[in-house]
Amino acid sequence: MKKIESLPPIMGKYINTLKYERKLSQNTINSYQNDLFEFCRFLNNFTNDEIYFKITKEKIEKFLGFKNNQAITTRAHSFTVIQSFYQFLLENNKISSSPCETIHLPKIPEKLPNFLTYEEVEKLLNMPLKTKYDYRTHAMLELLYATGMRISELISLRFSNIDLINDCVKVEGKGSKERMIPINNASKKALTLYITKYRSELCKPGKNTDALFLNNRGTPISRQGFFKLLKQRCITCGITKEVSPHALRHSFATHLLNNGADLRVIQELLGHSSITTTQIYTHVSKEHVKNEYQNTHPRYKKE
């Protein structure tokens, strides 16, 4: 991650707008800074704002061509960042038109989300628990599947976010938007057991924190730390597909939809700002129905 001080002044102002006005997450801001730094390095300019005010469409296309050896999603993200930066310049009267207006990248192929079947979720959540770490990981998994929250939201949870009386959890999502998500009995039971018995065993002297989920050093568990735990757990219970924490979010949404939940309700639970984002799960559901049909219909098997 490149520091904001290494960028030209106008880009520093843009990053501060993302941080303080648009209130984007730190991870998103870091990714924007990295893309802008790469753009500056390509132009060999980190100090002169005027160069960016006079940039041409051809120069941006040349930069994107320079990245042709990278995945289309990576190039698309870089272009989105540059496009957003020039929109910022336009809104602040630094330029009269955006050089990005007529640039079009190839359409990114739609990729269906990876999710677990009901049976795989049951395997994952019904593993034997022996250690304090097992109970902590189990509580995290139950909560992910019960709420569909993002891994970044999960590891950011504090005691104040949990309401075991009203069976819900307060989550701070993208853009610092808060939402309340109900929890089920299984996740409440796992969470209560972890909080009342095992979390105190993970606390270390001199490391006071109100973070809900702790690692073996008594500090908040990281995204990478939880990913490793999930991967090991999948291996142990015999799940062979590639599983990320986000796969549990996808599983949550897909299973709700398959069982008749309204798409608008799923949108609210997931914290999507647009229903279009949530609609991807209708494609997943249709694919699931098709696979079930192919695997179970007697006449299809004969063919």
C-alpha cells in the first residue's frame, strides 16, 4: 500500500475526499492509492498536478494497454479508479471534460458466486469442538452463515455490536452504513458459549480490547488469520472445493433465495446499495435448480 504523501497533491485531495466525504473503507482507499501510484509511475510524475489536468484519452489507453498482461478485472479496477479521479477533477473545475468519457474496456464475463451446498454447510458447522480456538472459530462460522455479513464486518465486531437479548447484531458496512441483522438460535448459542466461557481464555495481560474475536496473541483476529482457519477446517471435514469467507456470504444469500426469501429482504440483510448487485443470486438459484434437475430426473439420466 502506497502512502498518500507519495502521490501528487491533487490526488492526495481526491483520496481525502474518498476517506472523509464518501467514507469508503480503508481497504478500498488502499486499493485506490495503489492504482493511482501505478498510474503516476507509468507517467513518471509524482509532483506536477498540471500533467494530470492535461492528460489525453490516448495516454490513458496506453496505460491500460501497458497492463494487458493483467487480468481483465484488474485492468477494469484501474480504469474505474482513474475514471473516478477525473470525475473528481471535473466536479472541482480542474478540467472541462473527462478524457475517460469515450474509453470502453471489454465487458467482464459474469462469474457466478461460489457457494456451499446445505450438506457442506452442515459438515462445516457440525465438526467436533475441543479447544477454545475451535469454539471461537465455530462462533465466527455460525455468525457468518446466520447473517451473511462480510469478513471485514465480522472481524470488526465489538461487544457493543451484539444484542443477545433481541437476537441481533449491528454491522457497520461499506460507507460506514449501519444495519441490524437478526441471528438464529444456533449462532446465538455458539456466540454465547464463546463469550461467556472461551473468550476470556484468549485475552492476554496488557492487551485490553473490546474486539469480539481474538487470536492466540489476544489481539483481534485478522482476515488472513480467519481464512487460514477456514481452509484448514474445510480440509478436515472433507470439503474439497475452494472456500473463502465470502463463500459463506454467498451461501447465506443463495440458501435464503432457494427457500423463498424476498430479494429485497436479502438486499437489506447483505447491505447492498443496489438491488442489481443482489440479483446475481437469482442466477445462482436458477443454476442450482438446473443442476438438481439434471442430477435427479430419471429421463434426463437416461439421455
